[in-house]
Amino acid sequence: MFLMVAVIKSKGQSKDSMLRRFIKKVNDEGYLDVLKNRTFYHPPSMVKKEKAKELSKRKRSFRD
């Protein structure tokens, strides 16, 4: 499921800037969101309720 995020050092680049680039790539790929969602077990009924809630929010925003 997960693909590896890699940062290659450029000539004259510091470790701090490499770390910043790595963190930015991880955030852009959305890995932290997936990990947060998978941290705890969510019963199927709870997942259905969350999806329905999100769908109703989207419908509400289109009506306005």
C-alpha cells in the first residue's frame, strides 16, 4: 500500500533542508492522514455514519 518517500541530497544541501523536504513530501502524499485513520479500529457502522455525514456536508455546501 505505502510507497517509500525518498529525498536525494543535492550538492551543497544541508541536512536541515533535506529534512524539511522530506517532511513536506510526506505531508503532500497524505501518509500521516492514513496513519491517523488506521491508528484505532473503527467498526463498519461507524465508518458508514462518517461517510454519510461527509456526504451530507458536501450536499449542503452545493445547495448554498
